[in-house]
Amino acid sequence: MARRDSNSSARSDQKGTLKGAQRIFKYMAPYKWRYILGLVFLFLTSLVFLSFTQLTRYLVDSTNLLGGTLDYQIPFEMDMTTIGLVLFGVLLLQAFFSFFRVYLFSYVTEHSLADFRTEAYNRLITLPMVFFTQKSVGELSSRMASDISQIQEVLNTTLAELLRQAMLIVGGLFLLFYTSAKLTFMMLGVVPVIALAAVYFGRYIRSLSRGVQDEVARSTHIVEESVSGIVNVKSFTNESFESDRFRKSVTSIRSYAIRTGVWRGLLASFIILCVFGTIVGVLWYAVHLIDTNELTPGSMIQFMLLAMTIGISIGGMAELYGGLQKGFGAVERVLELIDEDPEDGSLGKSTTDIDIHGHIAFDKVSFTYPNRPEVQVLHDVTFEVNPGQQVAIVGPSGAGKSTITALILRFYQPDSGVFNIDGKPASDYDLKALRKHMAIVPQEVMLFGGTIRQNIAYGRLDATEDEIRDAAEKANALEFINKFPDGFETLVGERGVQLSGGQRQRIAIARAILKDPKILLLDEATSSLDTESERLVQGALEYLMKGRTSIVIAHRLSTIRNADKILVLEDGRLREEGTHDELIALENGIYRNLSSLQLS
């Protein structure tokens, strides 16, 4: 039973590999004529090499080393000098054909992979949020970088070389039979053994290679995680811990890679032993045939050149087959990404133009994160926000406040209940068109590693210079921007590390102002700032919230006293609702207790 299951799994993997190979060739279709021309040059290089061995036969036999009569006629009765000149011309042809073969395959490969990379990245950025909660950044980076580089190696070099070696083997065998059928049959006795070994070893090498790729992805994740959190690593003096964690990952990579190397080495050694052992036997028999006048010295040299070429080609086929399997394993990993279901919206600009007023209504909404199905985050939450209202959501950590903003942005869908915008289910709107009318200012602002101008303009990519400057001024950011020598062209560094927390927040607010949303989401936007930065940011937020539906998540209750409505969450349930004065008046109320704790 175990054997049957193993064979079934192997057949399934092989089908998956073939399917992946067929799909990657789809990206080569627009450049098929160049690829076909490359195959023509590949065929010509193989043909020229085979003709080289034939000319070598003529060159040796033209000297008539052993005397006697040749059993064939040298074409055009060429002498040694003429044959030498023809050989030189053949070498020039080989160089010419080889250049165009390499160039055309490189052209097709790079253009095909550019399309492949683009589709993979386009699919990646359109995947739903639940996908990103289940995958690490390192793993995704590995698929987009190392796996695609592996595919590039296969398409650019391995596949072309595999075809070339196959042509040399087929053409060489034809010439071998033409030269001496007896020697050829003797040599071919070892081929089935080599073929069976290549299939068996190649299958196992493929599984080990995929293990290496998975471990490399994990180690990449560790590097990215530790570098992005370097402040925590150093402040908690956990350099040794991170080093040990990375060392264990590298040790695992090493273990897989060494096992792969051992099996590939065993395969190569076995094939070399079989092939070159056969060549020695063939050489002995060839000398015997010369002694009996059944073979000429030139024919023997041609046969040995062809035999060595075929032997090297067969030996290289095992290596190339392993590389091919490794490459198609990488193809499968990237195709898994492409096959993921995207969000409702499609890549690019939305074709739907909607006009919303900003009315939001939750009606008995319940929600559980897909990667944590055992924990229900929201329980039958019901509330309403009128257009232009400022509504604050407060409550203990883990109460579900940020989850509400995620649902409003439609990062996730409710498990039950209805979430309406302007009296219409949010799911009925075009996703991109809806998000065009929303903006969020989070607690931890993520800035891209470009300039201040680029980060503000991210709110609206077609904004003018004056609009960007005006947004910065309204966000209380223009003063500190002008203090930088490069002004708006100042580089913010990766994730905005060159700016302070308050400066990053004001850049994010300027970005939101530039977008001019109907619905504004503020997720604890001032909770981690000092008093002066909070004052500046709060002033910018007050301007930003004017005339917009605003959902404010806050821990500092002092910042939401003037909210039109305050929602109090606890354990995923809406416990209290009202204005600041109404909630403070409730005996033993949750909001009142939170306020008392902060004041004390």
C-alpha cells in the first residue's frame, strides 16, 4: 500500500511538473518565432560539430598512416591542406551560429520572464489580506526573486543545453552506426542502465531541491524580520538569539544542499564510470578492427570523438535533468502564487465611478479571522454613522476596534450580518471604486523608501506640485519639510526611518488630505507621540476630519471628547454608545471607568 501511495504521489508530482512546464511556455508564445529561429541555430551548431568529426576522419585518413586502401572515398579528393582550411571555416561557422543561438535564447527568456514576473507581482498585490496573514514576507520575496532566477537559468541555459545535447546524441548515434555498427552496438549496451539511473536519481534530487528552496525562503524571512525590527533586536540585546535562529535555518539549508550534492555526485559518478568504462572497451575493440582491416584510423578517431561527445552529453543530461527538475519546482511555487484567487477588484484603475456620501451601518455583524477560526473577534455588532459624523471607537486592547476599520476597508468580509454604505451592501460596490473614497491614517505609518514628495503624492498620483505643497501645509508638515536641505526631495529611508514618529504621521495625514476621501479612518493615529507632536498632529487631524465621515480609534480619551458619537467595545461586543457626556454619566460604565483610569 505504501509503495502504491508513493508511486501515486510521484506520478502526481510529475504531472504537476509537466503542467507547470506547459504554462511557463505560454509566456514564450509571443516570441515563438525568435525561439524557433534560436532552435534552428541550435540545430546548426550541433550539425556543424558533427561535421567537424567527419572532417577529422578525412584529415587523418588523408595521410594514409597505415597504408592500404580506404574503404570509402574522401569527397572531392581533398588533400590534407584543403581539409584543414575547411575545418577552420567550420569553426568560424560554429562561432557565428553559437552567437545567434545564445542571443536569441537570451532575448526570448528575458522577455518571457519579464512578462512572468509582472503577472506574478500583479497577482501578488491583488491578493486578499487573509493571504498575507498566512504567508511571511521572506517566503514571498523568495518566490519573486530566487525562484524566478532559477526559472531564468532553466529557460536561458539548461533547456537550450538539454536540447543541444539531445541533438548531439541523436546525430552522433547516426554517425556512429554509419562508421561502425559493431562498435555502436557494443557501446549502446550501457544506455538503458544510465537512463534508469537518471530517472530514479532525478526524481529524488527534485524533492531535495524543493526542500532547499523552502529553507532558503525561511532564512530570507528571518533576515528581513530581524533587519526590519533591528531596534527591538538591539534594545533587547537579542543579537545572539537572532544569530542562533538564523544559524539553525542555514544549517537546515546546508543539510538539504549536502544531501542534494551527495545524490547528484553519486549519479554523476555512476554515469561517468559506465560511460567512460564503455569507451575504454570500445577503444580496445576498435584497435582490433583496425588490425583486421575492418576500420581505418580516421574512422576510429571519428568514432572515439563521437563516443566521447555522446558520453559527455549523456553524463551532462543527468545534471541538466536535475537542474530542469529544480527549475520546474520553482515554476510550481510561483504558479501557486499566480493561481491564488485575487480580491474582487482587478488590477489597474477601476472602470466604475461612484459617488458616495459616507453613511455607514453595521447590522449584527460578526467576524472571525480566517487564520484564527477558534477566536470570534466581533459578536453581532450594530451601529450607524451618518455622513460627516465623527465617531470614535474605544475599548480595551483586543476588543475588535481595528477589525472594524479592516471590515470598512473590505480587507475581509463579515461572517454574518450586513455592512452597508449609503444604504447599500458594501459588497455590491466595485472594490477599487469604493476604496478611492476612503483613506486611513494608522498608528504605525508605513512610508515608502523614496522622497517626501513621492510619499505624499501616493495619496493621488496625478497631484500637482501646488496640491502636494498645500496638503503638506494643512497637515502641519510644511515647516519641518522646509527645514531639510532637500525639502520635498528629502529621502525618507526604508519605512521612513529618517523621520520622527510625528513627522511620519503628518506625512501620512498630508497623503490622506491629498486623496480627499469621503470616509476617513484614524487608527490610534496619535497614541505613540509626544505632547508637542500630538498637538501638531491633532491639529492636522481636526482639519482633515472636517466634512468627512470619520471613524476614530483612540486610546487617549482626551482626543475624542468632541466626537459626535462614541462606541465602546468590549470582548468584540458593542457595550455602550453615546456622546462623551452621556457615557460619563453612566454609573459603572465601561467608558467612565476607562476615563477615570486615564485621569488617575
